[in-house]
Amino acid sequence: MAGLDPENWESLRALGHRMLDEMLDNVQGIASGPVWQPMPDPVRHEFRQAALPAQETALETLYEQFSRSVLPYATGNRHPRFMGWVHGGGTAEGMLAELLAAGLNANLGGRDHAPIEVERMVIRWAAAMLGFPETATGVLVTGSSMANFIALLTASRAVEGGVQLRRDGVAGRRLTGYAANTAHGCISRAFDMAGLGTEALRLVPVDADFRMDMQALRAMVAADRAAGLEPFLVVGTAGTVDTGSIDPLEALADFAEAESLWFHVDGAFGAMARLSPDYAPALAGMERASSIAFDFHKWAQAPYDAGCVLVREPGLQAAAFAQSLAYLSREDRGVAAGAPWFCDFGPDLSRGFRALKVWFTLAAFGTERLGGVVSQCCAVAQHLAMRVQATPSLELLAPVALNIVCFRVRTAEGDEDALNSELVKDLHESGIAVPSLTRINGKRAIRAAIINHRTVTGDVDLMLEALLDLAEKRVGHKLERVAA
Ligand SMILES: *Cc1c(COP(=O)(O)O)cnc(C)c1O
């Protein structure tokens, strides 16, 4: 038999339907199991010792292995009590879109076909959602790390003579960019990958609310100009990864305009707050950015992976990335028509149909309901912050601007940093909740990012109770839970 299609479509179809049913059951019942459980050694070894298969394995066997050894040991981000890092929860609708996209097996690098029009629609919707002009260009990518990188390269090639950098490299130009010291690590990595070097990214101090200090920014740009460097970019973050703080975006937009700098916004998760009438005002100024990076897989709940970059000025993204290659020639009709292609807007040529799950997510729920999820998550975060402040043995470590709460357990005795680190690991292993760790003003902090549409106040209450129980076990005495 030629090719790889199944010999027996009927049995494959039956198995496929079973997979679909069982996965939907699993998503539906996600809250009833542990958030996370450690992978037993034998399961880990199954993967580490498996040899490359030379012969066929029945799909049924593989599915059995998936159900037994993969499904129970996932990260847990679909669970309402997953609060670590910034992980979206996913949706059943998004999952079904992935199924359809995989069935179609489209390549969105370019050419003239309907999936390309879906991505163009989604990019146009993204622009409308964030207050960018309809003429903005953009592309769906893996995540905000790649989106920020694409924006940085676009910005560096938009400086005077910047397009020459594509041929000559950056040698001789001393381009410098500015971001608050609370910016995500991918900004620094973008400078690294772009060949500008991480030193070319100047980290600006922040104020008591973890927002970029504009005075310091002004002084740093002036000093660099005086030293003969070429400031070209300022990055504002809408929702910093540690505390969810929002840089003064309006002031940054004014400053960038006055100084002829490219104003980029990293809105990885925070940009979605524009859909919430309660939180949109806090993002004022974001819509004035030259470019923005954000994720659909975080607060918008699309399944991984789905990041997005938008560039305001038409033509600049293609000027930074497009090539002219004989084997990718653009024609006036036939499959090779439809220029510009998405491969002109970033480093990827072959690209999957991420746009389908983004389309289904935005359309199935609508921006009002997605904005409602943002408001709900922020309300849960406020509730958690209030509970922390009302508990004498807990300490709130940062103001709660959006959906992230940084706090820690206080004890009179011992190393509080070590205690809090151990407690977070205890909590993970309990299966009850998964917050993560960070450091705030030098102190080890327990960090709960409420980003999952399934999380309600009862979930953070449960997390706190479990945390205090575990803390009492470790310190060996009762902790004060209510103010005297
Ligand atoms: C998550 C995050 C990133 C990185 O995005 P990925 O999608 O993980 O690549 C960048 N910036 C901020 C503020 C983030 O929260």
C-alpha cells in the first residue's frame, strides 16, 4: 500500500472519536484533579529510554501511552488553581480549532489561500482591539519573546540608514534602547539575538509602584546622546511579569515622540486588559505605540502557542524582513499570488495555522466576554491581596495593579526567604495550588498570577489555607490567621 493513510479508516475514525470524547471529558473535569503531580521515575524512564522506532506502533497503543504517561503529568495550567508564571488556561473551543487546523495542515508562510485571509482578518482585529490603525502590519508568532524580537529588529532597521544594517550588520552603529529594570528577560535577549548586545539595552530604575522612572529615563537618554551613542528605542511594559505594574505609557509616548524614538510596548498579557472597561484606562497611551507585542495564549486563553506583533507604520516590517528569492517569486495569479506574504514580516517561512484558534477564540467569546475574564481575574487578585493584608502572618510585597499578587509568609524566627521557597514547592507537591516564586526588593516572594478564566475567589482562599497549613507544619507552631 502506498503512502501513510490508514488501512482501516473505520477503526481510526472510532479511535479518533474516543480521543475527542475523552479529552473533552478531561477538560470538563479539570478542576476535580490535582493541579500538578510529580512524574514517577518509571514514567520518566519510559521516555528517556525509548529507542527510535523502526517499525510501526498501533495508534491505539500510542494513545494508551499518552493517556497513562503524558496526560496526568502536564504542567497544570488548565486548572483553576494554577497561578504560576503567566499561563493561559485554554478552552475547548480553542482545542477544537487546533484539531481542524491540523487536519487542514496549511502552511501560512505565504501564497494565495483562505487560511492567509483568516490570519489577515485576525491581525486586523488585533489592531482594532488595541487601538492601532487598520493599516498596521502584523504576524502571529510563537509568543511575545519572538514578537518583541521582531519589533526590535523592525525598529532598528527603521532608523536612518537602518535598512543597510541588513547587509552590513550593526558594526559601527551604537544603537541603544531603554526599558525599565522590570522588563521581561526576552527584551534583553532580543538585543542579544539582534547582535546589538545586551549592554545596548539600558535598564531604567522604577518608582515605588514598579513603574519606569521618567526622570531617570530622560537623564539616561541625554547622557547617551552626549556620549555619541544613538538612542533609537524605548520599551514600555503593559503588565510587568513580576508585579503586573504598567509603565507610564502616555508619558513614554510623549517622550518617544519628542525624542524621535521608536516606542514599543511589551503587552504580553497586559495588553488584553484593554478589553476590560475597568482596566482599559490604565493602559492609556499604549495605542500610540510604534509597535506592540502580546500573546493570545495568556489572558485571551487561546491554546499554546499564539503570540502577535503589530507594527503601526505600513511597510516597515517588510523593510526589515522581506527578501527577494527566485524560488519564492510572487505572481499575479495562481497559488503564488497574494503578496505581501507573512514570511515578509518575520523570520519564519513555514508557519502553522495559528490564526484559526485565534479566530475561533475571539469570535466564539467576543471581546466583551474576554474583557470580562480580565476583570474577573483582577477581582480575584484584589480579593487575594485583601486576604493577605488581613492575615497578620502574611505580607503583601507589591501593589496589585492588575492580576498579580506578590506576598510572603512572615515568621518571627528563621530564614524567611528559604521558608517561602520551600513552601511554594510544598504547595506544588500537595497538588492543591501552583503559584511561582520571584524576588521583590530583594525579598523572596510567592507570586500568584490570576490569568486563568476558571479561577474564582474560592480558589485563592483554598490556596491561602493550604499555604498556612503547610507553613505551620514547617515552623512547628500556629500562625496568626486573623488580626487580634
Ligand atoms: C510572558 C511574557 C513574555 C514572554 O512571552 P512568551 O509568550 O512566553 O514568549 C514577555 N513579556 C512579558 C511581560 C510576559 O509576561
